[in-house]
Amino acid sequence: MHAAPRPSPSSWMCHQLLVCIASVATFCKERYRKGENEREAVSDEREAWHATANAGNV
């Protein structure tokens, strides 16, 4: 299969669309992962606070 000298507009648009979707998906995945890490950190802090509060009550 030989490479075409210039891709047709429709295949170029299709390729650009795929690249765009892939980059958006990657961006969303990173944001989601970052959000999960932040939620875990907050719950860890809350647990630590409860542990110290309970220790103070005993």
C-alpha cells in the first residue's frame, strides 16, 4: 500500500477527530484520577481527626 501524496479532506478530518477524542479522554482520565486522590486525602485527614478526637475523649 503506497502512501497518498495528500490525504483526502474527509480522512484528515476523521484523523483529527480521533486525535481530539483521544486527547479529551486522556484529559478526563487524568482529572478523574486527580479528583480520586484528593478525595482519598480528605477522607484520610477526616479519619485522622476522628482518631485524635476520640483519643482526647478517652
